[in-house]
Amino acid sequence: MSNRRIVIAGIESGVGKTTLTIGLMGALRQEGYVVQGFKCGPDYIDPTYHTAVTGRVSRNIDSWMLEEKMIAAIMNHASDGADISVIEGVMGFYDGKAPTSNHGSTAELSILTNSPVILVVDCSGMARSAAAIVKGFQLLSEEVNIVGVIANRVGSQGHFQLIQAAVQKECGIPVVGYLPRYKQFSMPERHLGLIPSIERGDLQPFFHELSQAILKTIDVEKIYELSKAPTLKGYTAIFSPQIPFKVKIAVARDAAFNFYYEENLQLLKAKGAELVYFSPLQGEEVPNNIDGLYIGGGFPEEFAAELADKNEVKESIKQAIHRGTPTLAECGGFMYLTEAIVTTDREKFEMVGIIPGEAHMQTQLAALGYREIEGAKGNFLLEGGVKARGHEFHYSTFHSAQKLPHAYQTTSMVGVKDEGYLKENLVAGYTHFHFGSSTELVENWINKCEKFKRERSDSL
């Protein structure tokens, strides 16, 4: 296992950090290195680009949702066989759950994982001032290890040389390169962020051009040299599949439903679940003889017309849930199980109809942030006092003419709320769970699936 990893962190959110990180991953791969991608924080979309450019499934690591030992286990497990791990930061380097601490920030993750940091600085319109910015980032925390700088949005090579001279003199670290103000590398976005790579077709020409641009102005070999880091202590065996599998769980996965933390799927396998994938968008019905059903988040609103037309698929999902199949539906999956999705232009598209009510899209953000989750009575995932952590991010609101049984209580910065929908073996709501925050949740689900399997067998 390689002991090379590097955090690519911005001084602020945006400034092309994701594009730069993807380009760096591609450049390293073109230089012959096996690259493993990671994303700080709960974002689902950026990792799809990491996966596409590296050929290895990117992973989320989050210091608020996960304990330090779980972060180390994820990193060690995912990095096996890689020459270098490239970790994309979230927001600004020091921005996290609260303004008064590093908790939940890229900075905290770099400390917990003992990872060197390359700071990406937007240098448009400045020269010596760039050194003041970098010096401030160095001094705010003695624990972080900023080993280099990339100057972004630079006007010319001469402009870069001014920045390089100032930063290297005042901060004592190398400026390993720069990126000009490229326009051809802008990436398409929608309301939840970048459009997932799964929807963009063949990205290899884009990746190649971006990587070649990186290689022209950034010293990739210097970054590899700076990435040397201590070994992480993590219990990777927690992700070893338990074979033979005890139960079979169907997972909806396609362009409409693709928001899954890879570790959620890995932990299900490790606890004894065989995962069977199907695509509602492509007209694939729920597979036969399943013991559980998982419908994750995504963009069902972007494919509402196509999903509405798949009546056989909707009926197969409805029947599976009516039979008592232990089911988790998160965010987009929750919306799909309602009676209808209503778009921003007020078009209504009929969905599965298990949950009484409609999901209404709006142009403004409806909810964003971390959630602590405690199950309502009867919630099979969180029974026995099990608690979990997760995240919520959506532009729709749920409307129902009746008061419905909630699935769980969530605690956030704005208070405590009853959330979701619970009926027998269905747990549905807007919150995305990270199973790494509570492996007991996975065990509860597997146990419920085993019980359902036995009852189904006895009834035959």
C-alpha cells in the first residue's frame, strides 16, 4: 500500500478546484501512476468525475459524519493498489460545521489523516498579496501541513513568476505551478452542483485535454514528491464481504438514482448482503426473490417524464414494498415513492404512489446541512436506540393532505424535526444516511431482511 496522499484545498469554495483536481488526477495517470480519488464532505457528484478519470471508485471521507478510525479504514481499503491518493477538499480549507473550529473541514481531515496539503489560491489581480494569503493559512493552525501552492487564474507566465517569488520567499514552500484563466474547461452545472459524469457520455477527450494543460504548467512530479505521508492505522477488514451472502438487496442505480456512498454498499456486502442492481429509468423491474430494497438519491426530477412512463417498474416497486420488503428510500428515492413530482413549471408526473403526497420542485434551496438521526418507534434501521449521521440537500418540498407517520427525528443547526415517512418495513425521507457513522444500522437491516426471507419461505 502506497504511503503517498495529497489534499487539494482551495482558499474558498469554487475557483475551479474540482476541475483542477480532476485534471491533476488525469495528469498523474498519464504519467503512469495508479490514482485513488477521495472527496472531503458529503458531496456525491464530484466523486463521479474522480471515478471516471482514475478508473477507480472514488470515496467520500467526512470528519463530522465519521469517526477517525472509520476514515482511516476507508482510506486504507480504497487506496490498496494505488500509487497515490488525491483528496479533493470541500468549500474553503478551514470551512466546516462551525465558524469557530475546524470541525468538519478539509483542514481537520488533513490533520486526522496526516496528509500534506496543496493550497489552490485564486491569484487573479494580485502578486505579493498571494504570499499574505498563504501565510495566513499557514498560521491559523499549527497542525496543518501545507507543503505547496498552485496559483489559479493567472494572467501570464510573468504574472506567475511574481507570485512564485513572493510566496516562496515569505512562506518557505514551493509554488508548484499555475493555471491560466481557461474557459474551455468550464463544467456544466445544475441546482445540486455539477452534472454527474454518468450523464455526460464519453468524457475521455475532455479529461485528456485538461490533463495535458495541467502537465504544461504544473510540476506533477513535484506534487508526487511532496505527497509522502505516514501510514494510517485503520481496520480495513470491516469492508471484507461476508460470503456466502445471507440476503439479497436490490439497489436502484442509473442516471436518475446514483447518490450512494460507496462505503454504504461495501458495508452491506460486509454484513452479508448480495447487491443486485436494476435501472428504473431503463425500464428494469425490481428483481425477483429479493430480501431488501434500496432506492438512493439522485435527480428523478430531471427524468420525471421517463420515470412516469415506466408503469411496470413502478408497479413492481409498489408490490415489493406491499409484500413487506425492508426498504430504504433516500431523498430522490423518497420523491420517487410519492404520488407525483411537480416540476418548477408546474407539470405533474405520476410516480410510484406508495407515499401519500407530492414532491414539489422549487428554484430555491429547500434544505442543506448535516443531520443527526434518531429513529421513530418501529423504524427497523434504527431500532434499539441506534443513531446515525447523514446529510440533506434538496430543492424540493413534500406536500401531503394528511398527517403521516414520520420515520425519524433529525437534529441540525436549526433544531429538531420529525422527518420522513414510515410504514411497516418502509423507511423513506430526504436525509442521506452514511452507514459508516453507525454500522449497527446495517446489521439491523440485514437482520430484518433475513427475517423477511424466512417468512417468505415459510409462506410458500
